[in-house]
Amino acid sequence: MGKKKEEQAALEQQQQEIRRTKTPRGREVYGLIEQRLGGNRMRVRCLDGKIRVCRIPGRLKRKLWVRERDLCIIEPWEYLGDEKGDIVFKYRPTQVNYLRQNGQLKELEQIEEF
């Protein structure tokens, strides 16, 4: 009986994770990490058609671990917004699948690497 409860708890956690999927608001856009540049900077291909050098803000440095090909929410800077930005949120694989099924990542399907 212990295994059933654990499996059920894991399933409920996944469903909660999917229900609370964050979407970009205001100036924020989806972005796909292409390359890590060192330090806390990385090159990100944003779905608005621009490639930005983004960083992880200090408040998220220890909490947010990203890799290449991760889907994130990017907030462009007010100054040099077409070239630079901050990584605000990273999606987990189940959240990416959920966004794809709902059709929110149509532009992402056009990128061959993903």
C-alpha cells in the first residue's frame, strides 16, 4: 500500500505543476538557451526572433539551474532590450509538453533544434 500512495502523490504533484504553468506577461518572451557563455551569462534564442545575451539575476543565482536547450521566460532589459535580458523562469519538461499541447509554442516548433 505504501507504493500506491507514493505513486498517487507523485501523480498529483505533476498535475499541480502543470496547472500552475507560468506564462509570459507584459514584455516577457519565451526563450530557448542556445549556449552557455560563462559566469552566469548565456546566449538565448527568443521567440520574438531575436538572439539575446541573458543573465540570471542575483536573487535567482542559487535557485535557478539552467542548461542548453532549456525553455525559459526572458525579460528584456529596458536599455539594449534587443540585445540583453534576464532569465526569470525555467520550465520543466512536463510544463513544456503542456504548453506544446495547448498550442502556445507554435513558433518553437519551427526551430529545428528543439
